[in-house]
Amino acid sequence: MLHHSFVLLAQLQRDRPNTPANSALIIVFLGLAALACLFLLVAAIAFAAYGKLWFQAYMSSADVSMMSLIGMGFRQVNSRVIVQAKIMAAQAGLDIGHRSGITTKRLEAHYLAGGNVSNVILAIVAAHRAGIPLDFDRAAAIDLAGRDVLDAVRTSVMPKIIDCPDSRSGKATLSAVACDGIELLVKARVTVRTNLQQLIGGATEETIIARVGQGIVTSIGSSKSHKDVLANPNNISRILLERGLDAQTAFEIVSIDIAKIDIGQNIGARLQADAAEADTRVARAQAEQRRAEAIALEQEMKAKVAENRSRLVDAESQVPMAMAEAFRKGHLNGGGIAAER
């Protein structure tokens, strides 16, 4: 194209030299030639920078244009990550159409939002292979919520086991007491799979462990005898599964298995012994109180006796004086008494 322009320009100069129209036309042709050179330079630079990625996407039918790759460079998007994700989606048979598929713009938007594009595509591919319904929007939302969407899909395909109680809590078993007062030490294993529909906003493993532990303690506490629990531990699993402990959680409980049951202390007998000891202490305290009251009353009676004795001595001391007064007044003989009368 540039060669033909120069040939045409040379013919015009030979046919009509030194005319104003010819000079203007020459300027126009020179401008077009400069633009063509600039365009070719930009195309060469873009091809040098993104040609390998574009060719890789083109050969993989990933539907990534050169303009999209150039735009990613201006938007500070890692084009290699986007192209690899688009290639994985295309090769896995996922929908990459412009209407409702996994488009380049949607991948760019998720990347700019801080998401893990590769992890999301791998999760969608794994779910697609396992026949689990998972679209790009839900996978991206799970990823942006801080959950590992690929691990969630893997847990949906291959359920995992959760120990109850959690070993990280420092407790090896749960302690529950039956109605006969015997303590049972229980360890359970809960098999769960991820519920992708409730993964966003659903409760985590800690809630499952807490609910299962509460259910085990309640079930054993309502048993009449610890022997019934030891004879049929599967009753606990059946009761717990019927309660729907996985409601509003990010998991679906597959099974609850009682892995271990040990007999602990006789809590009922210990409580009765403690109650008897407490009653004994109360009785001793009451007896001590009555003894102290009796001693106090005895001391009070002794004080009254001493007081009465002092009064008696005082009264006895008044008798000689009264007799002397009587002798002085002559009250002791009958005549004197009659004379006074």
C-alpha cells in the first residue's frame, strides 16, 4: 500500500509539477504515509508483545482478540492469566460465548476485583466433569467471599471427615452423663460434603462440630442407662441425622459415626456423696450451734444463780440488823408488842 502511494505521488509530480493542488495532494499523501507507518509500527510492537499469546489463544479457539490483549495492558491486567484461563475453559468444553458464556471481559472483571481467575476456572471445570451445577457467577462470588472454591468443589466430589470434638481444641473426647449418673467419653466422626448453594453465608465447620457435640450430649443425657448407649451407639447417629444439624451451613452431613465410647466416672454417686457430705456438714454446724446455745444458756443460768446467791447473802446480812432493831424497840416480847398496840 505504501509503495503504491509513492508511485502515484511520483506520477502526479511528473504530470503536473509545481501546482498548488499538486502540493496539497503531496501533503495529504505524506500524512497518509506517516499514519500508515505509525500504524505498522504500533502493530509490530503489539505483535511483538502479545503475538505469542494471541497465537496460542487462536490455535486453542479461546476467542481472545489482539485488541483485548492490548486493552489488558492498559488496564493493568495480567493477560497471560486471562488467556490461560480462557484456554482451559475452551478446552474443557465450557461455554465461552459472548452472550452468557465465560467471556474475556468477565474474566478481566473478576481479576480486577481481586479474585483468583485460575482457581475459579479449575473449580468450574472440576464441577463440570463431576456433573455438579456451578456457573461462573456463583464460583466468582464464592471466590470473592474468601472461600477456596476449588477446595469446595473437591469436597463436594470427595467428602471429608471432621472429628468431634476438634483436636485443635485440646479435648480428645466429649463428656456426657446418662440418667443413671455414669459418665461416657465419646468421640465421633462426621462425614460432610460441601453444599455449593449455601457456601456463601453458610456456617463453617465449627458450627457443625458444635451442633454435633451438643446433640451427642443431649442424646446420652436423655438415655435411662449408659448400658443402652453402649449397646446401641447407632441410635445416637440416627437421632442426630434426623435433627437436620446441617441447616443453614455450608456443608451437607453424609453420616455421623461414633468412633469411640469409654466409661468415665460415676458422676451420680459422686454427686450423692458430695450431697451427703454437705448434709453432714450442715448437721454438724447445726449441732455445734445448739451446743453453743446450750453452753451460753448454762453460763446464763450460772450467772443467775450467782446473782440470786448474792441476793440471799444480802438478805441474810439484814437479819441481825432487823433482830437488833427489834430488841431495841422491844418487839421480841409479847408485852411490848401489846403495849404498842
